[in-house]
Amino acid sequence: MFVGWDWASASHDVTVIDDRGTVIDHWSIQHSEDDFSAAMTRLSSHGAPAELPVIIERFSGLVVDRLLKAGHPVVPVHPTAFHAARPRWGASGAKSDPGDSYKLADYLRTDGHRLRRLVPVDSGLRELQALVRLRDDHVRARTAAGNQLGALLEQHWPGPKNLFCSLVSDIALDFLTDYPTPQSAARLGEARMAAFCKRHAYRGGKPASALLARLRSAPVAPVSLPADVLTALITAQVQLLRSLQTTIAQLETTIKVRLARHPRAILLAELSGVGTINLAQLLAEVGPVLDRVESAEQAAAECGAAPVTKASGKTHGVYFRWAANTRARKAITAFAHNSRMQSPWAASLYASARARARARGKRNPHATRIVARAWLRVIWACWHNATPYDPRSHPAAQRLTAT
């Protein structure tokens, strides 16, 4: 038996076929607890869950979790890969949810040996995954809110925009809280600016006179809003940024606590240049990949650190891998970038990779992915041998030191 599950946000179609492609059962359910429970019961009537694989165009989510908990082997398939197989069922391009659930089941019947079963993520990694992903969402929201504040200042009061190193820094937000309009800063002199910097522990190294000159030299908005309206706009945006700063800090504290409890954190804790958040990202995003693939090269492909080769006749090219786990790619490339600042081995590899990349017209991220791919081989060995990373036992690093 093979099960095709066509997933949607409000309803689902399920089809069960036998090994000859004959439809044994088909039904539709709503996205509700009663229908999910009924679907699991109905599936169990066709055989033991362990012997009833289910294919679905999802790699995670509530439906996948329910199927895994019930004991079904879950076979995720990328929508692009399934779309490429559609012509085998007809050239008309017809599409329907019931038809898709059958095609999925038939695809599992004929090509299931090519597809990997989903391995459940352990509870510790799931917790870290949820935390680091929410933190990433809040960091992106902070960036967007900072850009909005910058655009608001650029239009109505450009002076404070480049006054400090970052518009979302605490001291920049403190300044806008005290001086939200040009009118409120009109009588700001060197003494008051110096007192403000002292009160808020300014560490930028610029004297009050230089900061004041930077503020006064900014262009003046030709059309200004009333002071009370601009104050309301600036205050609202500053409050949003402060709220995001608070939630990010709270999430980072929780991540640090959860990371310390995870038994596998020690395996990667000594990686060169890895920080607390990046270590949590590696465990949460790259860790599940390492658990389900069979080699370091497969891990590099899924994490987007390996290129795609296309060769046909006289045409040959190596291209960026778009079909990859983007969160895992971000985690491993961020670590690779940081590692070249701390590890002589990574720095040497990056320098040679960058030279080759530029010779072929590539950019620096290409060299970073080469470093990430090399680190994945190291991480793979640590992960599967349960051996903490030790720079002194890294053969490539030893050879570099010896030379």
C-alpha cells in the first residue's frame, strides 16, 4: 500500500493505492482535530502504520508530525521535483486535489526507492529550532523597522540618521526619545550633547562638538510635519524597535540556556569562530540534515554548500544550488564567514578559494561556500563519531601549522 497526501491549509485529500496502482481508498478531510483523528483511524484499517508510507509535499508541519507520531514512514517530496514528474500522467496539464493525491501515491509507488524517509527531529533540536527561527524572524523585523525609521528621518529630519554608528543602537534610540524633532534639538549645544553622551555611556569616540556638527550639517527637509505629528511617528517607531530589542534579548537568553542542556552542543562548541547563537543555529538547522543524510557530500548539497553541475554535449557549467535548505545554508555560511577570522586553516582556504573564484568571475560568497563545504566534512565526522571538535586534531590545520 502507498498513501498520497495532498496538503492544503484548509482541507486535505488522501488516496491509498496498491502495488499495481489501483485505488483502494480515497477521501477528503478538513483541517480539524476530528478529521485528523478519523484519518489516522482510517489509514490504520489498511495496514500497520509502519508498513504504510505516506508521501506529502511538506518537510515539516502539523500533518507531518501527526503522521510520524502515528508511526507512518513519511516521504517528503519537493514540489518542484513532483511538478517535473507530472507529464507522466498526461500532457493536458489538468490539476485537481484528488488527482494530486493519487499522483503522489503513484509517484511513491514507482520512485519511492529514490526518495528519503523523514527522520523525526529529537525534542532538544526541535526546541532550539523553534527558538532560533523566531529570533531570526524578530531580527528581520528589527531590520525592517530600522529601515522604516531611517526612511522617516530621511524625509522629515535627516540629522539623527547618521549621528551614531547604527540607527537601531540603544544610544540612537535614546537620542530620538529625547529629541524626536528638529524643534526639540534646536537649542542643543556642546554642553548638553556632552551630558547626553555621558548619561548614555557613549563609546563611539567622537567628541560632542563633532557629533553636533554632524547633526547640524545634515540637509533640512523642505516640507516639514507639525512637531506633534513627527513626535508621534518617531516615538511609535522607537517603541517598536525597543520592543524588538527586548524580545531578541529574551530569546537569546533562552537559547543560551537550552543550548547548554543539549548533549550534542559540546561536539561543535570549539569550532573556530562559532558563537552561542550561531552554534544554536548549526545544531537546529544543520543537525537534522546530518541525521538524515548518508554522507558529508549529501549534507553539503542539502545545505546549499555544493554547486550544481550541468553537462550536456559541448555545454558544461557549474551553477549555484537554488534547491537547498535555505536556513541550513544561512547557518553554515555564517559560521564559515566567522571561522576565517579565527582559524588560520579557514583563512588560508578562503584566500585560495577567493582567488580562484575571482579568476572565474565569481564573487566572495562563492569562496565562503567552499569553506562551508570543507567545514561540513569536519562537522560530519564530529557529529557521527560523537567526538568534540579539537583544532589540535584537525589534520588540515596541523599540516598548515607544520608548513
